[in-house]
Amino acid sequence: MTDEKKVRVRFAPSPTGRLHVGGARTAIYNWAFARATGGDFVLRIEDTDPERSTQENVDVILNAMKWLGLDWDEGPEVGGMAGPYFQTQRMDTYAAALKLMRERGSVYPCFCTKDELDAKRAKAEAEEGGYAGYDRTCRDLDAAEADARIAAGEPHVWRLKVPLEREPIEFDDAVYGHVSFPVEVMDDMIVVRTDGSPTYNFAVVCDDANMGITHVIRGDDHLSNTPRQILIYEALGKDVPTFAHLSMILGQDGKKLSKRHGAASVEEFCERGYLPDAMVNFLALLGWSLDGETTLIDRETLCREFTLDRVTKKDAVFDETKLDWMNGQYVKDMGANAWVRASLLWLAKANILGSAVAAGTPLDPEEAEGAYSQAAIEAALADVQERATWYCALYPLVAERLTRLDEAVDKLAFMFWGPCVQLDEKSVAKVLRKEGARADEALAACRSVLADESVAWEAEALQEACRACGEKLEIKPKLLFQPLRVAICGNMVSPPLFESIELLPRADVLARIDAATKEVFGG
């Protein structure tokens, strides 16, 4: 490979389920490297598992890539000169590669049956030294005899003829540095099975070679495959790409990240209200850094500055607390319009949850999924369209308080209660029923101000008028405003009080105060 070659990298997932965050990080590194070098990012689907490789799973992966904003230059839905981009559609290329290797004398047919191989393995494992791989029984079969057996239809596989006198298999990994494997440990591995299907190592080399891939950036679980693949590249007479193997992503317990640690797929993080920019930023920093200090890195910077020499081989730890903080920073900076667009589903759910209170049928937020019917969601989404300005005005209420978009459901449901209120028992006990707090006086005082139409229905004006009223009654601001907060928002912890009141109809605000007063103090 020459330095003048245009960089071409690939991400090659198997469509056997959701896209794991480890695979997403691999995709991000390939994508960013291609963008930083002016190269091509190829998406290839390795769909040779017939039972698990479904169109539905392909769509799941494509949708996850699109949500992350990882646009590919070649691949499904895009096309390209090196297609097709599904392995099941490339069987002719594997057959052509096998034919070439046969002509070069770098493969041979093996007629050993499974039972024979199992018996040899069992015998070797029972003896000192253990199993050392296939014993190359068929390696030196007479060519005419082998051809005759093939012509007679005898089942066989094709094995790579490892050059026994070869020097150690060495390569300079862009992450791990110089790596060397002794050729003696290399088995004459199967490259084509009895049914004619290619093995993983054979297919991936054929694909990468035919697609002109210059850099293979992948997880370090493939490091042991690399010497085998290098031998296949050489057997085909193809240039060996540069390899870069990425460390594992671990959970907080130091074990490989999996479902037991919670969410592990891109789709799950999307469903929980994380932003794609935050996910790309966070995953990019699991093994790479800009300068060792900068944490918030936008896409443009990542695509401009990404280099393989700043990728570490130290295992990365998936710290969800850090992800939450980072996501919160992106929420804070995204602006109202973008927030509404990204939060449509959760704003609809807040509407449904709040409207249930208004209808006198309050729902437990944790048990409300049954209320989120398609019809209810669509009606709530229509409300967002009709009152877009009002919904944008909700953003300042929560922008500093959200770590995930889905948290808006609980934080904003009170804005849809209409004239009703759902009081939190702990807040009532700590604020409204607190002995000597004069909460009933505070509510009456604030109600008189909020009912006064001469006071502008604006947050600052309302707050100052209530404060002045409280001063006359010698009620401290905290003891004045906390009862009002509970009466309006139902809870002593809520978004900014008067900014919330400004967005509610005066009649609803007064009705909530009256309802809370009646429920707690009677009368």
C-alpha cells in the first residue's frame, strides 16, 4: 500500500440484532477517520448468518447509523462502484478468489470428515502437548487424485496452504504498535466450507481487497484474526491494509459492557432521550482524545481532528454519569426549536399524562404506557404543531434541568393539568402543613396578586408583586413562594415558578390555588 492511496475504510456489522455501542464506536472512528483524511466511508452488511440476518435487523442498523448521523459514502441505499454491499450478494467474488488461489497453489482440498477430525482432536487433547490444529493430512495429496475425488462428488473443504518456511507474520498496528505471530501457530484454516460458503476470515479479506479498503479499524477481539487474514491477502496477491485495533468498552465493574450493565444498544439510548451529537461525542472519547483535556467536541471538530495516533489501547469504561452530564450540556445549548423537534414524543407524553389529571383520571407515570396509544400520541403531536410557540417557551423552563429528553415528561406534565392540581404528599407535609409556616396566608396573598388584572401577566412583574405583598405581611420569600409552587406545580421541586405561571392561563392558575387550598386547609 502506498501513501498516495485515498483512504478507504469500512464498517461491516452483522444484522443479527441491535447496534451495540461498541460497534457504534467502531463506526464513529471509521467515519471520523474518513472525514478527517478526505477518504471514503463504506458500510457493508455481513449477512451470512441465514437464521439471524433479517431485513428487519438490517433496517435497525441503518436507522441507528442514520440517528447517529454517520453518513456513508458507499453501501446500502447509497450504492457505489465497489458493490454490492451485502455479503450474500457477493458469492461470485468468493468463488473467483478461490479459483485464483487454486491457480496460485495456495489452497488445497481437504476430504477429512468431521468424525475423523473429531477423533484426531480427542486423541491429541488426551496426549501431552494437546491439540495443535489440523494435522495437514490432505495437504500433499496427489493433484490428480484430488481432482478425481472432487469430480466424483466427494465432500470436501478448501484449506489455506500456510507457507511453512515463512518468517513470522508481522505488522504495525496503528494502535497496538508492532505485532508479531510465529507462523508455526498458524493452522491450515478452512477458507471455503463443504457447501461452498466462505468462512468469515476468507470473506472479509475478499471483500476488503475487492473494495480497496486501506485501513481496517475494528475491535481488538479481531486481533487474533489478523495474522490469518494477512496470509489470505498474500495468498491472493493483494496489498495488506493498515490495521487499527480498538480496546474493549467495559462497564463500571470492569467487565465487558453488556446488557447486564443496562442499556447497551444505540436504539436504547435513543429511546431514553439521549441526543445523537452527545452520543457521538461520548463514544468518540472512549479510547480517543483531542488533547487530553477537551470533553465537549462537536462533529466538525471530530471530523477535522481525528487521528489514529491518539487512540489508546487501554480499555475504556462506559461511565453513564458522564454521558448524562454531557447530554445535559447538549440539551442546554441546542435551542428551543431543536429541542421541540427532538422532544416531540416526550412532549406528547407529558401532554397525555397532564391531561389525565385535568380529566380527573390521574396516571402513575411509571404505569402510563397503556395510555400512550397511537391516537393519543397523534392528537398530542397535533397540539405541538398548533401551539408551536408555546411549546418552544417551555424550553427555558427545563433547559438547565434535563440530562435526558425523556425527563421532560415528568417535569412538564403539570403544565397540562388545566385548572386541576395533583399534590405530592411529601411536599404538602413539608410545605403546606408545616407548623408555623403560614402557608394558607401565603397562598391567599399570592392569589390576590395573581387575580389582579392590573399586574402584567409576565414572570418578573408577577414575582415582584407577590414579593411586595409578602413583605407587607412579613412573610419571607421562601415561605411565600414554596406554598405557591406546590399549589401550581404539585411539588416543591419544579421548573422556575413564575416563568411557568406566565405560560398558564390566569383562570387555571387561580383554580389550582383554590383547589390546593380546599384540599389542604378545607373551606
